[in-house]
Amino acid sequence: MSSILLFCTAQEAKSLASKISKHVETTEGYDDALAIVKSRGEVSADEKFETQPDANGSLETQWVGASVEEVRDWVLQNQEKLRDNEIADANLIAILDYRSAKDETIRMDYYRDRPGLPFRESGLHPEEGGPPYTEVEILPPKSDVWYSFRIRYQHFHQLVADLTGVTSAEVVFPYYFGRKDEFLDDQGIFDLDKVFDAL
């Protein structure tokens, strides 16, 4: 699988990077699943991102203090090189921010760069004689926008599988983009245990 870019934007969250990296690599097939972005510079053709923080647990990064918008802009500006060199999946990123340091959650931002897929709870597909889809039946509803999910770091594997095509979009998109509010807990965390139970 392609790596997911990991940004740390809060000094307090640096220590969590090591914990998350160790957890992520405990699942088969997720070796090097995270690519830690340390520099704000342009991505070079032979770029190699680290997959583990330094041995002493520290993390040197130029992203401390950056806004979500700055992170997103950098990803979009470097998206072509990231994809061409198969460095990372440039449509899904992980951000460790100030809140991450407090509750050990990760902000996961998903960029949908193409139109959504048509979904209908019941009735015929238009190709089978059914009526055309309405805007509310297209998921995700908009393209060329970012969608955000705050998750517990233990759910990293599931969200990555669901949004990078390992799990069928037809199965999970209605939960992520059509019914997201139903799966938020009282802290606003997207609870993938509830999604799993609903599938």
C-alpha cells in the first residue's frame, strides 16, 4: 500500500508520533504505512520520507505551528510528485495537532479529487430505468474538497483501508459521507467501531 503522509503541527504531539508508528506497523501489510513529513520544502524526485520517528522518540519537523490549510496546500502543490514517485497516497493525510496530544486522536483529512459515486437506498439505478440521481444521492457530495475525520489512533488501519480502496467504496461511502454525524461520539470523534457494527 502507499504510505499516508503524517504531519505533526504541535510540539506537544511529537511524542505521539512514535506510539502511532509502532501501533500502525503491528498490522500485516502496513509496513511503512506512514510517511513522516519533516520539511516544508518541495518534494524532490527521489524523496524518501522516514517511517519511524528518531530512535530516541524525538521528531524534528518544520510543521509545528502550521495550520491545517498550510498542510493541505503543501500536499496539493506536491501531489503530482508524490503520486508519480509512488511516495504516498496524496489524497489522505494524517495530522497530529494540539488536540492529538490531549486525547491521542489523529485528524485524518481526505481529498476527493473526482466526482462522487451515486448511491440510492432503494429503487432502480438510472441505467435500469430509474430516475436520475439527485445531488444528495452522490457521495461524497462534492469534488475537489477536503473531508475531515478525527479518529482514535487505534482505528488508523480501518479508515485507511476504507478510504484508499481496500474496502469497496459502495460499502463504506454511505457511512463516511452520508451518515457521518450518526457515528460521532460525544467528543466529536468519528467512531469506527460503530461504523463496523453498522456494516
